[in-house]
Amino acid sequence: MKLSLIKYFFCLFLIYAGSASSVFGRPELKTQQADVKDTVTFRSPYYDDNERCFKCHGQNKYEYTNENLGRQVKAMMYSEIIIDRNKFYESNHRSFSCTDCHSDEYAKFPHAGELRMEQTFNCIDCHGGDEKFAKYNFEGIEAEYQKSTHYKLDAEGFTCWNCHNPHEYKINIRNSSNIKEAILYDNNICLRCHSNFNQFQILSDREEINILQKHEWLPDQESHFKNVRCIECHSELNDTILVSHMINPVEKAVKRCNECHSKNSLLMSSLYKFESKEQRKDGFLNGIMLNQSYVIGANRNRYLNILSLVMFGVVLIIIGGHIFFRLTKK
């Protein structure tokens, strides 16, 4: 009898421990790229050269001497070519000189008109075949992109930079300790076109699409939009690259609940793959059950958490009462 009670209490303890960890939170995930330098104190070796460009492109208006008119002229900078200085120096390209990607001729002002037609580089132009970047598998990303629905827009001018602004881009999901911020960052990449018809119609002649109406079938839209990225349902899984770049056509989108809400959730191979790999070092339960993945039978439901605590308290009261009556009846 005593042995059975011990086993019973041990099981209750495990339930309580799991519930408590969900109620009271979990340790913040460590940043997985420890060698990232502090961007607040970072100073580019090309800072002074870049300031020559930021003098105009880093603000809403610029001023120059018009030699033909013989006077100073103030003008508004075209919004599409305003570069946020702070975001640039926080990006993955922060150590670059502007003329690493743009013609040296831009050092002259006013700029020659034909420079606007210069060819722009894509990711693979710089990173392809480079051993330093082999772990990111840019060749694999390029191959996936060429099978993506986005590649059909290539002739109209769709490039890497339609999704990844070269002046602001930074690896986010792999390094982030805040999964909600990472989701928001990645989803905003998609919504830049898919919720902005002015931007969307540059690359497509389709009628305007209402994102919320298109997802009316999705239960609890708000919760899904906050907790998963668009690409979880709209891309193919690929373990050899950081983030899948093969965007499927809409008819192939994930719509079955069990594809995410199951023990073998596809989220563990996409959204949570960096977190789960890190946390699995401490065992299956800590890596799977106690992280933020949504798995049937292991959902972080606060009402179930409270119920488990109440049950635990009731059991303690019953045991305490039992002990009390045993002692007083002797």
C-alpha cells in the first residue's frame, strides 16, 4: 500500500512539475550565434565612405549645389531610396562599403543617369561557391527558389531583394531568443507585398487579395497569425537550409490541423527546429513538451494548468486529512 502511494505521489509530482513550468514560464533561449558583435558599438571600417551616401540617402531631404542655376537647391528624397542608417549597421551587411555593391561612379554627384540601370547583385552572386558561407547552403536556396511559385515572377523583376532588403536584412529566426518577434519579422516580409496592393501590383496583374478573407477557413485566425509564420503552411520543408524558399502555389497550402498539431508536427522541422535542437540536449521532455510548440496532448492551456494545480492541492488536503484522522484515532 505504501509503495503504491509513493508511486502515486511521484506521478502527481511529475504532472505538477510540467504544469508549473508552463504556468511560470521557461528559461529564455540562449542566442545561438554567440560570436555576433554588439551592433551598438560596432563601427564599420567604411563608415566615413558610407556617410558620403547617407548624407543624402539617410534622410528625407537633401541639399546640393546646382551649378547651372548657381545656387543651393533643396529637394525631397524619393522614399524608395531612403536608407535607414541604424538598420543598415544592425544588418548582416553592416561591414560593407556602399560601393561594394554599387558602382564607384556613385561617388560623383550629381549621379549619371545611366547608373540607375546598373545590374543589381543577388545573394548567389556573392555567396555562391564561397566556403565561408557553405553552412548556409546558398546553392540549395537558389535551387529551391527556382522551383518556387515566386520564380514565375522572375521575368517581371522579382529577386531576392523583394523579400530581403539588402540594406536591412539580418538572420532572425536562427538567432532570436524571442520567438514572437521572429514570427512578426518574418511575416512582415510576406505582408510587405501581400497586404500592400500598391507593392503587389508591381509584380502581378491579379486583383487585390484580402488576406483575412482568404483565411476565413482557419480557426482562431488571430492566434495562428501571431504564433506561426506564413511559410509554415505555404512552403516545402527542407532540412538542408535555414529557411525554406520553395513557396508553393495556394492549392498546396497546409490546411489539415494534424499536420501541425501532432507529435510529429511539421513545426518541429521548421519554426521550432533551432530551438528544439538546442533544447533536446536536456532530454526529450524538456525539448518537446516544455517549449512553445503546439502538440495535441501537450498544449500549453492555462485552464488545464490551473486545474492540475487545484487537483494537486485537493490531493494534498485529502492526504493531510487522512494522516490527521489516523493520528487522532489512535
